[in-house]
Amino acid sequence: MPRFPASRLQRIAPFHVMELLARAKVLEAQGRDIIHMEVGEPDFTTPPTIIAAAQAHLATGRVFYTPALGLPELRQAIADFYGTRYGVSVPASRIVVTAGASGALLLALACLCEPGSEWLLTDPGYPCNANFVRSFDGVPIGIPVDGHNKFQPTLADLQRHWNERTAGALFASPANPTGTLLDDDVLAAIAGYVRDQGGQLIVDEIYHGLTYEREATTALQFGDDIFVVQSFSKYFNMTGWRLGWLVVPERFARDVERLAQNLFIAPSTPAQHAALAAFHPDTLALLESRRAEFGLRRDFLVPEIEKLGFKISAKPEGAFYLYADCSALTADSERFAHDLLETAGVALTPGIDFGSNAPKSHVRLAYTANTEHLAEAVDRLRRYLR
């Protein structure tokens, strides 16, 4: 007799930050004032140009399916964006518009992941990536990383963990939860090594556009055999629109199309028409001003958090996160985070969400609130720690 649910669900951990968010929402409904630093969602509203494009399309009433790979004009706009921002030529035929970056990751792993195959990920890292691998009966292998290498993998790490069962690697730059970037020479070396082993590299670039000292380099500059995941959520401030894209090596394009047709039918039509305005000069000018604001928030929060006893061993270069060592303040970051929410009304994410590499001694703080709210959060933390 079959047993339900499927056994793979025993390997899928809950997404703890979403459960923390749910509790924060309950407290807010009770009248509590909560400062949200837990969820990776920009507090900026969707740019007006994007809203207007969606409204104009909806007014036509022609909200029908698009092709499974997305609107041809949006795929071309994304391809053009790679040319203007990165100087990389990517044909629109390799662009797959998806239901968020999560949809892109699912398509990539559905295409590549065999049962029992091993995939190298960083630990700490974005928790859903490991669960995506498990969903296709693959085996996620965490590479422990720390502040000595900016919480990013090195070529030596790959060589040490690669074996005959390894199918590929999935890394992020900028990374979640640490906000750090892979240096160009390391990314190039990793791409070359994976290629030489006959494996496949997937690079998560969903925080591109949100870097501060330097521009991020796309992995596409190091080979056209790399899967690249991107999103309209973070830099473009479109989280709730659920739209992203996947850049696919040419030889996998038809495979991914067949998967997209069956798994998703097509991405959201209103969201795609809205995203046509994402690359408009007025939109990009607004987004760049918001990037500058995120940089100011980071520069405010880092020293204030360190004054309270948190340790930040690798300053974030991108995204909007601080991954902080809280071992001087607590022996259990999960209990600390829940008590902080209940007692002080500050929501942050415990390290348990990001892997098994010292989770009890780390928390992630998202600077997705304005500086005034961040200052209030610091003050609440100060009072709580006293």
C-alpha cells in the first residue's frame, strides 16, 4: 500500500522566516508595533511606470495566456538589458520568463537533477535551494563557508567536495543571507572547474542591481553553458508580481520549454506587461536612487549593530542583509529571535533557516525599513539587551 504524503516531504524543512512573519502579523493585528527586519522584501513600492504599464494592459481586457517562455518582447527586453548593463550578448531565445526566481530555480533543477545526484551549495545559504534539490530527489551538499572568504566558496572548496556523484553546483552572488559577492577570478575558476568535471553550474543573481562598492559581474561573462537565475522582485521592487527569468544554455532551451509548458503553462500575463516598463530610463533612474538609499541604510546599521555586541565578519557588498554573529549575546539565536519579537517588537531571522553551519550563533537582519525605523529597531535592541 502506498504511504502518503510522499517520503520526500520528510526532508523538506519549514521556511522558518515565514513562520516568524506569520507570528509578527498576528501581533500587529493585536495592535503591536513591529519593525520588520526578517523578510527579504524591499519596502519600496513598485515604480509608477511599471504600475502604469500593468494598468494599460488590464484596461484592454485581453488578459490571455502568453507563450510558455514569456512574451517575446519581454524576452528581447531582458536580452537587451544584458547588453547595455553587462556588455554581454545573450540571444532572446535563451531567456525564459518565469513565475518568480523560484520558478526559474525549479525549472533549472527539474531539467538537471537526477535522483541521488549531489549538488554543492553554500552553508549558510538560501534555504529553499536545498529544498528545491530535495524536491527532485537530489542530495544537497552544504559547503561550510565563513567570514574568512566572505561566506563564499573557493575553488579549493569545490575540489574538496566534488566526487563521482556530484552533478553540479548552485551558488549566489550577491548571496543570501550574507550579501557578499563572488570575486570575478573565483567565479571564473569555479565555472571552469565545473565545466571540466562535466557538471553544471547554476548561479543565482537575483540581487544584481543592489550592490554598493562595485557592480556585480554576471556569470554569463564566463561561459554560455551556465544557468543564470534572475528576478524582478528585488532590484525592480516587484516581489508580489511573482516574475523572474532564467537564462538557459542553448542546448537546454527546448527541454526547459517543455517543462515550462507542463509545470506553469505561462507566467502571469499582467506581470509580464508590467515588466515591459522595468527597463525604461525613468524606471531605472528611480531604482538607482533606491539602491543608493539601501547603501545608506547598510552604512548606518553595520556600526550600530556592532556597538550592541553583534559581530559582522564580512561586510555585505550587496543585497540588503547583515549576517551577524550573536554568540556574545545568546547561545540560541532561534530562541533569541522569537523572544525579541514578543518582547521588543523587532523581527529578525535566526540562523536555523540558512543551514547547519553555526546557526545558533547567527541572525540575519534585513535593512528593508527606512533609517528612522532602523534607528528605532537599534534602540529597542539596546533596551532589550540591557
